[in-house]
Amino acid sequence: MLADTKEILRSAQRGKYAVGAFNASNMETLQGIVMAAVQRKSPMIIQLTESAMKYAGAREIAEIAKIVIKDRSENVPIGLNLDHGKTFEIIRKAVDLGFTEVMIDGSRLSFEDNKNLTKRVVNFAHSKGLSVQAELGIVPYLGEIDISEVNWESLMTDPDRAKDFVESTKVDFLAVAIGNAHGFFREPERCDWERLKRIRKKVTIPLVLHGASDWSKDKIDMAINGGVSCFNVDTDIRLAFMHQLCKLVDDKCTITDPRKVMEPIREAIKNKVIEKINIFGSAMKA
């Protein structure tokens, strides 16, 4: 069932486990993610980015997501989030399309500009019944910053500013930077776990970690123990899709029915999501 993300993450926070927020961009990916949720009876969040909405059509992919959740979730609670919305206009569109959560990413703005934009989004989204995620600190992307020149300290979330930010904006969830990175960006050998503990002491709302697709169970456990309630997973979903596709389609491929390709891809995505659910500890929590 399409569910309130706030309740999903608050339950995770109380239960000291985490849920996955899984990115999708087509029907088979959406189906595979929801199939995994049902099989493991795990609450979760499905995410659509601006680029996914541009690729598939904003209304089309949003409606498909809601239909898949409604028809396949068997009452397992699943939220629908706009991932990394950059402007107030895309937030408004997500509200109109029936999302249950929006993320406003002002992390590349100045602290005050990020705070002001987030406050505006929170006031609007809360009036419509949606929860809001924001990001403080910078979780880098490959190509955004030269890996050889990264000053990780300058990118990480400041605990005192996090307290000020949350109290000023009334945001529901906060994505933090403790040495994590999106995609294939090389992370430092060790995350700043002490920083995460300090953030947790100053901020009581659920914390979110982006860029954790390739994290080991040990690192996931340390993050959960440090107060993280949600992990974003995008890269591993893409890799599961492409690895299975490459197995099925090569220079000798004789397949003419795309369904014979997409069905095993959907199964591979389901299995990858189940793997993540088991690591996050959210199985049987629905």
C-alpha cells in the first residue's frame, strides 16, 4: 500500500533497523522492487529522480509506480519519494503527482540559502500532507569533484549546523555526509563514525544515508547503530539490471521478444533488493 514515509522511518528508528529507498526508472524495476518487499514483508521507499521522470515521462512513471504499489504490495507499506529535487517547481510537480515524500536537495547552496529553500518546501509540502527530506553537507558524485583533490572534512555535515538546520526548517528527515559518496566515487577508507554519533545526539529526526549501494554489512550495521534509519540504493539496482541484460544479450543473441529479457532482469532486481533488505534488517517489519 502507498504509505506515509514518516511512519515508515519513525518505525525503523524506534526498532533500530533501517529501510531501503530504492530508485527506479521503468516498470520492471518497480515490479522487482515491490516483489522483494512482499517476499520479505519489508517496508520500504521507492524513489524517482528528475532524470527518471524526464526519461519515462513524469506522469507516466509516477502513475506506474502508484499502480504497481497498489496492485502488488499486498499491504506492505511503501512510500514514494522524489529523490534529489533541486527546485521548488519540481517539488510542486511531485506533490501534484501523488508522491508521499519529497527531497529538496539544497546541499550545493550556501547554508542559509539551503535553509531558506528547505523551509519554503517544508511549509508547502506539510500543508499538502507530505514529509520532506533535506541534505546537509555534500555527498559527491563522480565527475563533480576531482577525487585526488577531495577535502572530505569540508564536505561532511557539521553537527551544530545540523541542529540549527532541523530546528529552523522543521524538516522530517536529514540526509547526512560522513564520508559517503554517490555511485562509483571512491570513498575514504573509514567513515567519520564519531561525527555521525554527534549528529545523532543533536538531531532527533530519522537520518538518511545516500551512496551506500556498495557498503558491506559491517558498515551498514555501524551506520544503523549510529542512528541511520534509511539507505538510498540506486547504483546496485542499475548494476543488477545491466549484469543480467549482458548475460542475456550478446553478439550471438537470437532473442526477439523483449519480455524474455525483461522478466529475468526483473527477477535479478528482486533478488538484489532482497539482499539489501536482509542487510538493513527490515524483513518481517511490515
